[in-house]
Amino acid sequence: MDMPTRSDDSSKFTMDVGAIRKKARQDIEDGAVTDSYQADRETVLKLLNEALATEVVCVLRYKRHYFMARGMNAEPVAAEFAEHATEEQQHADSLAERIVQLGGAPDLNPDRLSKLSHSEYVEANTLEDMIKENLIAERIAIDSYKQMVQYIGDKDPTTRRLLEQILAVEEEHADDLSDFLG
């Protein structure tokens, strides 16, 4: 009895597992980065360190605004600032982990953070100005992450997914802040 033949392309795909195993043993010092990594690692590390700096600056700004929020309706706004600070710290931690996975070192030098950050640290004096400054920073982050995702494309799917996840949260933050102004 003849076996049915498959008409799709999946029957044409073959994988040389032996070669993959041999290569994995040869380049073990490269950790998670294999020959199939297609992005320019140095550029990706630079972008990730800039994103890390941006997130740390955002954490600091949100923390200050949380503590300095005063006036009518300050309580729900301050609570939102605190929540955003926590989420920005989670972003920073995820970015630092990815930098290390790619063989880099997270740049957390306080002297360089504000220079690397895409957003600015603006203290602001009124609750409305604090909301506006954080919204501006979120809009900067959104555009920065979109450009990074576009640059990376399919060359580094793991980093792209991380940046897309962070981007989605930054868009939520911008929406939350915009609601306070509306």
C-alpha cells in the first residue's frame, strides 16, 4: 500500500540537527547569541541602553511627581504616577536582562543616564504640568519604541517582541494621562 504524499512545502524542510549541536558546542561562550542572530548586535545594544536610560529617567520623574502631587484630585493622579513608575521599572529590568542576554552590559551610570535618555527629566510644579510632562515623555517613548521595532524588524524577534510589549504599555500610559487632561 502506497503512503499518501503531502502537497505542502513542509515535507521539503529539513534540519541538520547534528550541525546545530556541533555549532552550539563550539561557540558556547556567546551564550544566547547564535550564528542565526541577524541584527547588528552593537547597534541593538546601543538602542537598548538608550531605552533603559529612558525608562530609568521616567521612573525618577514619575516618583518625584508621585511625591509632589498636591491639590484637588491629586490622589488619583498620584496613584497613577506610582503605578506608572512601577511599570517603567519593570521595563528597565526587562531591557537590562535583554542587554545581558546579548552579551552587553546595562549602562546605569548616573552621569550618563540623562544623556542617553530620549525623554527629559522635568520636575514640573503644578499637577497639570506634571501630567503634561509625563504625557510628553510617554509620546517620546512611543515614537522611540516604534522606530526601534521598525529598525529591528525580523532580525531579532526576541528583542522586537520585548519592545512591542513595552510599547503597548507606554501607549496605555499616554492614554491614562490624556484622560486626566480631558
